[in-house]
Amino acid sequence: MSPADYRLILSAIVGIALSIALIIRGRLHPFVGLLCGAFTVGLLAGLPMEETAKAVEKGAGAILGGTGLVVALGLGLGAMLQLSDGAGGLARGALRISGIRGAPWASLFTAIVIGLPLFFETGLVLLLPIVASAAAALPNGQNNDTAKLRLMLPALSGLSVVHALVPPHPGPLLAVNALGANLGLTLVYGLIVGIPTAIIAGPLLARFTAPGVKLSPPLLDPVRVDVPTPSVGRALTAVLLPVVLIAAGQAVALMPPDMAALFQWLRWISDPVVALLVAVLAALPLLFGRRIADRSIQNAIWTEAMTPAGGIILAIGAGGALKQVLVTAGLSDMLVRLAQGGAISPILLAWGVSVCIRLATGSATVATITTAGVMQGLVAASGVAPEWMVLAIGAGSLFFSHVNDPGFWLVKSYLGTDMPGTFKTWSIMETVVAVVGLLLVLVASSIFQ
């Protein structure tokens, strides 16, 4: 490593540390804190101010140009499932079928299904109050705090895994685009890695972390509108439709040429923006029936969806800006040189960088965006399949959620745990997801070369 490399590393550390200080100590929104960190990295790395500003604009614009619609449509679908109580119906149906002994497993797989098209925060607000209500209804002697946590923690595990590893979530989707990975393969590999990871970090781990943690009453229940709860079949169709459309487009490549020519339209409809738009349009009659023309319901859907959208989009854009400054300053090229020297596995390097940015910024999505951006050259040079790099980055982006992660406080509030209890349950669970996910990626990548 040259003196310039050390200067670049120091610049990145100082810039990210400044972002942390501004977000945690200064109470600034991550959008402002990350932008300040991006400019600091550029200036300390020796980039002219004009070039740094162009990199910030390019990074934010590139991310938001492809992601803003995905974010908005995903939040809209989540709002529909919340307001109609469609997600609640799915959860209650699964818990009824499973019985008491199978309830933790039902909680886990319901979260995986519900979480497929939803942001983590939306899935959390939808699902945890329902699971908490089911836990409170357990027979006497089986509804203590430990039993309740053993129902709620698997739901968190399922939501976390699909959020980080399975497209069409914005983080994995952005990494797929940045690294040139195959979307369908990433989705399939993500489920192959994610399901056993969620099982280990959810029902199995909860047996050891739940005992001894005390709960207080959770926060408010999710908002609803006055419509009949849709059937399980309708709600499940709305949840799975975007995933099916995306997977169908990838299946065209596996068809014989003559047949593939007849189904080229599936490639168009499998674009994530188009798939989510079709899902949103289909979900309106599926979840609200004839009430879809009611102006109050339409206003409620998009008010509920857009309330968190601004903050999410701004934070994602600022993460893209920080990524681009790091790339422009030469961090991506330096990582390529390190990996080519055989000092570290590209998958381990991608995971480690993602872990560092996650710990620094508190955002899994920002960690995924930033790491994927600086790993583009490494993927091309190393020959590692980009799908596995996407999953390694996603796993690292979950490592040890703590006080600079908004999800930490949201989970604390909805679980009803105190600070030590949140660290013992949620933070440890996220760390196990990250580590087990990495190990499974390493094993699976050696099998599916």
C-alpha cells in the first residue's frame, strides 16, 4: 500500500466518523450527515471541491433515478396491506393453523412471505402487533414474556433476512444493478441462503436469548380503514404477485428459443418498477373491493405510504452520494488491488466493508448501496459470481444493529424491551444473521460455481 492509499483510508474513516457524530450526537437527519461525510471524504482525499460536488450529484442522482419509484410503489403496496388488514389476516391465519407448538415457525414463515414486497419498517409495524396479540392470547402459563418473545423474534428474523438478501427490496435490487448480477438467480440464491439463516437466527436462537428479558406494553397498533378484511387468498396474491412477475421474466431465458419468442413480454413486465406497479393496481380491487373509488381510502393509502418515503429516499440518495465520492477518490481501485494480491477473499472483503459501513451509518440500505458501488471493479477483476457478492454485502449490512440504527429504536418500541433486552435479543439476532449468512454464502458459492 502506498501513502496515497493510507490517505484514502484515513479520509474514508474520518468522513464516515463525522457522519456518525452528526447523526448520533448532532441529531441531524442521515441525509444531511451523510452528505457532510461525503464532502469531507472528497476534500481530505485531495479531490477538488468541484469534482467532489459532481460526484455527490452523480451518486445521488444515479441511485434515486432508479430507486425512487421502487421505494414509492413498495411503500404503497405495504400501506394497502396495512390499511386493509390483509397482512394481519395472513398472520392470524398462519398462527391458527400452526397451533401453539408451531407458532414460532408460523411467525417466521409468515414474516418471510409478508416481508417479500415490503420494507422492513413497514413489515415490522404490520406484523409485530399482530404477533404480540397472538402471544398475549396464549393459554395461561404459556403467555409469559419469554413465550411472547419466542413468537416475536422469529418474525423479526424473517423480515430482516428478506430485507437484506431477497430482491425486490431496494438494497439487494440496487446491489444487483450495481454489480451486474442476474436478478432471478439472486432471488433464488437469496432464498436458499436466507431461509436457513432465518431459522437459525429466529426460532432456534430465541430459545437462548428470550429467557430473562422483560417486556413492557408495546406501542400503538397499525392504522386501519373501515373495510372488510380481505380473504387470505386475496392478501397472499397481492403479496406474492411482484415476486412472481420478477421471477417469470427471468424464466424466459430458460425456455427454448421458439417458446421464448412468444413470452418476451414477460421480460418487460418483470422489471421491478413495472412488476410493483402491476401489483399495486391489482392489490386495489383485491384488498379494497368496490371501495377503491372512495377518495378517503385513496388518500389514506398514499398518505400512509408517503409519510416515511421522504426520509427513506433522502437517506438512500445521500448514501449513493457517499458511495460515488469513495469511488471517485479511488477506494474501489484500491480494494481491487488488495483482492488481486490474494490478501483476502473478495466475498469476505465485500462482507467486511458492508459491516463497517453498517456499524458507522446504522442503515442496512446505505451499507448495501455504498459497498456495492465500491465493489464494482472487484467483481469484474476477481471472477466471483456477482450474485454471491450481492448476498455477502446484504448479510454484512445487518451486522449488530445499535443506537445509530432507526430500526433499533423501532424494534425496541414494538417489542417493549428495555435497552439491555434489545441488545440481547435484536442486536444479537442481527449479528447472527450476518455471520450465518456469510458462512452459507461461502459454502453455497463453492457448490454453485
